[in-house]
Amino acid sequence: MPIHTQFKVAFAMTCLLASCSSDSPVDEVAAQDAAPEVQYPVGFNPPPPPANGVQILGKPFTVQPGEDVFMCVYLSEELSADINMSSMQAYQMSGGHHIILSSVTDNYQPETDVHICDDSEMTNHRPIGVGGANASVDAPSGVAFLAPGGKRLVIQSHYINATDEPIEVMDAVNLIAIDGTPDALAAMMVLNDLTLELPPGVTTTREMECTVSETSKVFMLTGHTHEWGRNFALSLTRAGTTDKELLYAAEAGPGFRDEPPMKTYPEDNVLQLEPGDKLSMKCEWFNDENAAIYFPKEMCSAPLFYYPSRGFEVCGQDGGGFSQL
């Protein structure tokens, strides 16, 4: 299943591959990967990375009035070495919704470096991290996200231009390295309703359930719908029981689309999922348009950040399980 289809969730996002890496001498990486002088669009001034960080810059592009676009921005520079990240900080301009930072498989070459993302190319992306506009995702102490060296990078950039004029936009990502060797690597699992259909003029409620297959320690989670969303809920049913425990609930709408609240678990009391546990995701929408709405114009998604990493996992069908990409 294409990563773009599975993962166009945003955000709050992100997450990593399952292989471990060696310690990352970030001072050397930063020196080798120092970004060239860039002419930022007017109004964009991302902060520089700290001494133990590296900044990755996207490329500018234009979003036309009324457009809701997912742009794939392929970068020219690679990280010279793996970075075990304690934090990923994302910076976008006005209209930014989220970004997904990924590495690219060795055999894939895009026709152009900046273009609207296509589902077919997403099978060649391996997610590194996801971030909401001007927000960060932080790992627990001793846990790290992995940004692989020697791989071409791509930023999937989501912008919505609600103005009457074209806007020129650009993204930046600061990768902050962990001190020493991590005890575990983190990744993300996502529930994503891919088959939603919202008839015009009515309220629609849908619920899907996914079964956990391996022990996972969840330290952060959130939900996601677009502007037609009214309510979102994520619940847990432990294996061998029928009682649902409400993990997360929120009123949806434009604010939930752009900046959904994150639920963070303390390091000494993470949410531990066991094989056979079931996660249930429920969304309610009201479609005030004259035509039916489908994914990805509207969404029902739940990203959960977990460790130890098995890689990026998705569940996209009712009653199914998580699969690794």
C-alpha cells in the first residue's frame, strides 16, 4: 500500500526505520552537511540548529490561491552519517499543515525535484520523521529516532493557500542528536481510514479497529481529520476483554486539522500495548458540500509514536492488523 496513501496523516508527527545506527558525531556531520547560502522566501526565517543539530532545507515552491497541495521536494544533499535524533523540529511558512521527512530508496530517481506527490512514488519513500508546522517531536530519555546517512532525502510538504494570491513557501527541519548511544530506537504506527465516503448534506460516523501484534511502548499519540471533522476518538480494548478504554478524544474541525493536541505519556508510565490488544478509531464528519467527499480530501487518522522500533507500521483496513513498510 503506498506510503503516501497510508501516511498522509499528518503529522505530529514522526518516525523511523527499524535498523540501528552507530553514534553520530554531529559536529562532523554538520560541518560536512552545512547548507549552502539560501535565498529564503519573504517572511521565512527558521532558527539555526543548535551545536548538536543539523538543519535540512527544502526548496521554494509556489502554491496558487485555493490550492491544497502535497508537494514532494527532493533534496540534493545527503547526511554524511547516521544521526540518532532526540528531537525533530519542523518549520513551515503561513499555510503550512505538516511535513514528512523521508529517505529515498537507492533505485528511485524522480523526474523533477519539486512536484505534486504521486501515490506511486511513495513506495520509494522510507519515513524518517513527521512534524506539524513550527512544532517538534521529542523522544523519551535514552530513545532516539534514526535519520540515515548516505541516502537521498525528500520532504513531503502539505500547504493550504486560503488567500486570494499565490504564495511562495519553503520548509526547514532541524535534527537534534541524542547524547551517546540510544537504548532503543523509536518509530510510528498509524491507523488510517482509507475507504471513507461522506455523502453531501449529512453527518457520517465511521469506526475502524486494528489489532496489535507485538509489544509496543507508546509515548505520544494524536488524531487527525480535516475541516469537515466534528469529533475524533481513539480507544483501547485489552486482549481477552470487552471493555474500551478511551485514550484520546477531541472536537474536530479546522483547528484540529492544523494543530491537533498531542497526548504525551510520562517516561515512567508509557502506554504499553500487547499482542491481541485492539485499537479503535472513531470519526464523525458533517459534509456541507454538494458532492461526496473521499480520502484524502478528508481523513480519519491516528499516529502513535512507539519503541522499540520495528519500522513504520500502518493499519488501513477495518478489523485488520498493522503491517510494516
